[in-house]
Amino acid sequence: MAKVYWPYFDPEYENLSTRINPPSVSIDNTSCKECTLVKVDSMNKPGILLEVVQVLTDLDLTITKAYISSDGGWFMDVFHVTNQQGNKVTDSKTIDYIEKVLGPKGHASASQNTWPGKRVGVHSLGDHTSIEIIARDRPGLLSEVSAVLADLNFNVVAAEAWTHNRRIACVLYVNDNATSTAVDDPERLSAMEEQLNNVLRGCEQEDEKFARTSLSIGSTHVDRRLHQMFFADKDYEAVTKLDDSASPGLDRKITVEHCEEKGYSVINVSCEDRPKLMFDIVCTLTDMQYIVFHATISSRGSHASQEYFIRHKDGCTLESEGEKERVVKCLEAAIHRRVSEGWSLELCAKDRVGLLSEVTRILREHGLSVSRAGVTTVGEQAVNVFYVRDASGNPVDVKTIEALRGEIGHSMMIDVKNKVPSRKWKEEGQAGTGGGWAKTSFFFGNLLEKILP
């Protein structure tokens, strides 16, 4: 039998262009008086803009301006960023991390391109199993879910939950209480899924959308995964035009136009500014298979203006009115999902099995409904952040908050903040204490000193 010879392909060939033209990252603290300039030059590749924005937002940096250009084979971005206090980024560990992850070494290893603790998957957080939940939201649901996990001796070490249009999407990282390792027993996992599904579907017999629990496979940024779960659930179909006077925090305008001269579709977003706004928009466009070729981002006070020149990955622009309307609805949903006004509760205590169940039970007993939640564990310390409303979705009475503080303040540290609606913030000109946009996620970004050596 004659030998068959196959051509040889060097496994490093795909990285050849990057090795010949490695990415360049520059941190400039001299050109601008008010902010730090992060300049990124590299070979262009699908999804690179989202990767860069993801790194900056995971560090809790605020992007006040950005200029993006990625025509041809090269990607050139300039980001104007500040820290959580509105100052320049001068912390050496933060600067070193940006240069490491976005520079040549970071691009050589894709696994480094995410802030620790921001990925979905068993291997990304170490020895943990990740669970995804999508269902119709109702008061006390998070309490019921965490109670089931506690009864089965699953310890919740991290979680992120969002609610939107009466739906809830949640990613939970759990391990076995006895061994502190990932749970891989099929029977035990099956029993867990069955019990959680029974809880989630308790009131959905007549609902058009189904609830489900699933084990997460792969490795995806957790915020991006939550957007993907809502997108697959088609939560954007319920988005309607809002009365700006009734909902000042949701004041926004999104348009889609055609740039015939350059052959792009142009998306303009004008809305109230908030942390991670650019990430949510770029994430949505990327997952809808659109490529951003140019973009200009700017923020003035509490207002953001963002312009994106895009094409579909097949090279086509948005031609039909139906496609344009769908993009607008999806972007409106992406912007809205992370909006939470009212009271936020930050609770800090020694981690233990059932802690999340206990805290959410107390919230439910005080008539509070969780609109968004972030849970994380560093060492033996658990930090839970909850955005709460009353059971009817209205603002919570101050007396209720004080009663809650009195009940749980003796066993854990509690920090209560009230998010003043953004229009009031703008009118009063107070971008500082107590007003405006509070932090929208507690996932490790502000624990920089504890994570990095």
C-alpha cells in the first residue's frame, strides 16, 4: 500500500503574526490632567475590543472616553480611564496587571485575559462547580434556591444574579461542604438539578417561558454569560419605550443609521452614564455577531454618548427595519439589566455553609426582593452585595432598612447605601457621596490588594 503524505502544519502558525508583531500597551499619566490614557496597538482579531474593555472594567476602572479603530489588520485603541474615586490610575499593581494581560505575554495565553474570578466554568475558579439558572423572578426565589443548595451540603463560594423584565439569570459557583472540592458525582448533581428545577418551576405552569438549571461548561466571563443567558431567553422582546420622566435612570436614545460612503451601519447610544456601560454594549454587539470597526466614546457629567461603526461578521450592514429594531431592543435590554436604583446592602461575614440561605431568608422575611446580587469569597471571608426593593418593586422604607440592620448587624458587618436617581444627581451636580451610580458589581475588582502579590 502506498504511503499517504499529509502537509505539515506548525501548531504555532496561528500565533505567527502575533509573534512577529506583538501587541503594544502604553499607560500614559502625563498627557491628560484628569485621567490615565491606556493605549493598545495589536494585530486585529475577532473579539479583541471586548477583551480589552473586559480587562479594564474588571479592574473597576471607569472609561470616560475612548477612540477605537480596527480597519484592516491592525487594532488601535485609546482609552481615558479613572479609578473608582475619579482619579488617575497610579497603583503600580493595577498598571502592571494591565500591561501583563494586554501585552505580548497576555495575548500568548488567552486564559490570562480575564480578571481572577470573572469566568464561568469548573476550572476557572479552581475546584468549584458552576451552576446556571434562568427562570421567572419572584420574591424570595434566591432564598429558596440557596436553601436547596445548603440542604444538599453545597457551599456557595461565589455568585452573580441579575433580574430583568420579570426574569432572573444567575450563575453560582459551589463546592462540596466536606471536601471543599468540585462536585462530580452524577447522581448528586442530578438530584440537585431536579430539586432546583422544582423550585424554579413552582409558579411557571402557565408561563410561556420555561425555567431551567444547568451545569456550566466551558469558560466565559460571568457578566458576558449573564447577557448571553438573557439574550437566549429573549428578554429583549418585552422592552418597551419608557417614560423618561417616570424613569430618569433609564433615559436613553438608540439609533441605527447607514453610512453609505464608508459602508458601515452606525449605532448611536445616548443615555445616562454608569460603570460598565461600554462593556455591556460591546458585549451585546459581539454576541450578536457584529464587528466594531470604529467607535467614539465620551462621557460628560452623568451623560454618555457612544458611536459605533459596525458590520455583521459576514460583511453586511443592517439593511432591514426588522434587524435594526432588533439591535435597538437588544441594546436597550443590555443597558437596563445592570441598572439598580434604591438601597444596596453590602454584608461581610465569615464564610460558612448556609450563609447565603440565611441572609436571603432574612431579606425575604422583611419583605425585601433582590433585584441584583453579587456574592464572593476571599479566604474565609464572604462578601455579599444585594440591591433590594420591596415585594411590589417599590423603594424600600427607611424603617425596614434600619430593622434589617438591627437584626443582622450583630453577626456580620453591614454597609447600607441608597442610590439616588441619576437625574437628581445631575441636577444637584453631586458626583460624590451618596448619589449617582454606585458600584454595580463586587466581583473581585475592588479586592485587588488581596489577590495580587
